[in-house]
Amino acid sequence: MNRESNGYTIIYAAVMVVIVALGLSFTHQSLLDKQIANENIDKMQQILRSLNVTAGTDEAEARYAELVTNAYLVTEDGDKVEGSEGNTPEDPAFSTELGDPSAQGLPVYEVSIEGKTVYILPMSGSGLWGAIWGYLAIEDDGSTIYGADFGHAGETPGLGAEIAQRSFGMQFEGKEVIEEGKFVSVAVVKPGQSDARRDYVDGISGGTITSQGVDKMLLNSVGMYENFLMKLNRN
């Protein structure tokens, strides 16, 4: 075939595209297990940070297994879903993402720490530029916050991205999500302001929309667990 012809150029380009595509596909498949393992460890680290426990990648799995005594799904009525218990990445709670329309329930992580039983609830919402998420650890009274950790996909460095700093999450410790027998969440307000109806924390200076996103995420995501929390509170 004439190498100067258009036909040769087209065939050559097509072959190269196929070879590159096959190479990328093989690389993706060969690294998939490692990628999933890394994602699982990152999730474990986030869950641990909501307990104020910092663990490196080499110790996260062991610390998670030590502290998370059980994990399971609960219904919107706050009842445990039968057969959903187990605290490994393959079990229902860990593999269920909040807001998944095909989910069989809401994930709960049950923890034993400092002689207390603590329940960790996942959260998801929207910030200024994309997804935000977090984990809220609540004591066995169903109201008192033990700890919190937040993350984001692309908030502005130095502004909205500050929700991922420990100093922001630490503000939630000791706050109450139930007041006078009603779920009220915790407000995120502009620094210097307050909320007379419920406990509150300071939002991020210059990150108003992200702070509002965290406020809505707490109200909506933790609100999905209202019946579960109210049952703990009554008991």
C-alpha cells in the first residue's frame, strides 16, 4: 500500500487508536482492584476522622476494624434492615452510598470508643463548585455530636475548601441535633452571628455558599436518620 495515500493514513490512525484503547483498557483493569482498595481506605480514614482518630494508609484498615464494631442499614423508620450487618467493605453498609436510589436502607456505623457507643452517619450535599460530603459521629443519646469530618470535590482553596480542615469539624463537638424532643440539626452561620433556635457553628469566612451547603447537608442528610436518632434519644 502506498504510504503517501489517504487510505494508508486512515488505516494507520485507526490501528493506533485501537492499540492505545486496548492498552488503556488493560491498564485500567489491572489496576482496578488496587484503585478500589485505595478508595476503601480513604473512606475508612474519613470515618475515623469523624471520631478524631487520624490513621495513615497503612493502619487505617486495622484501626477501622478495631473501632467499628458493626455496620448496618436502617430504614427511614429507624429500624435495622435484617441481614445487613457486617463491618467489611463487602458488606451492605460500607458499600451503600447515601442517596443511591437502589439502596436498601441508610448506612450506620456503630463504634465503641472511650467506653462509649457512637453512631456514625454519612452525609452528602452540594457546595459552590460541586459535591461536598462528610461523616457525623453521634453519641448513644441520639443527639450529642461526638465528632465530624467534611470533604469536597472542588471548593475554592482558602475559602470553601476550609470545610475539610479539622478546625472546622471540631466546632461540632458537643453540639446537639435534638432540642426539646425534636430533631433540629445544627446551624452553620456567618461568623459573629447566631441561631436562637438551635446549636450553631461558624461558617467559613468568604465561603458563604459552601457554608450554606454544609448547613443544608446536615439538615437533609442527618434528617434522613431522624427516626433512628429519636429512637436512640427516647431510650
